[in-house]
Amino acid sequence: MAGGGDGHDPWDDPSLKGFKRYFNNKTQKGRANVAIATYAVLAVYIVYAKVYKSKKAPAPTNASDTCRCD
């Protein structure tokens, strides 16, 4: 278990402040928060890509492009 078995809980470590307290690799809770944040960012990206997917209009056809001159 994290903490080396000395009875010290890394979550109570006074050196962990702010962002480092919630996203660290010393605690199970910190690693879970990193994984959750990663999945959340991926989900937001996928939703953004689906909503704002560019729908390109078909290229205008030119009469000279479709002409078959045999």
C-alpha cells in the first residue's frame, strides 16, 4: 500500500497542496482522479468533434469535368 507501511497517510501530507493534492501518484485517490480526468477530457473531445464536425459541401461539378469527348 502507498505510504510504505509506516502508518503515514500520503493524503494528509502537508507538502501536497492544491493541484498536487488531488492529482498525484502517491495515493489511490490521486491515481483515480488522474484516470477520471483523462476519460473526461477524451469524452469532451469526442462530443466536441461530433457536434462541430465539418460538413463539407460537395464540390461543384464543372461541365468540362463531366464531358466525355470521344
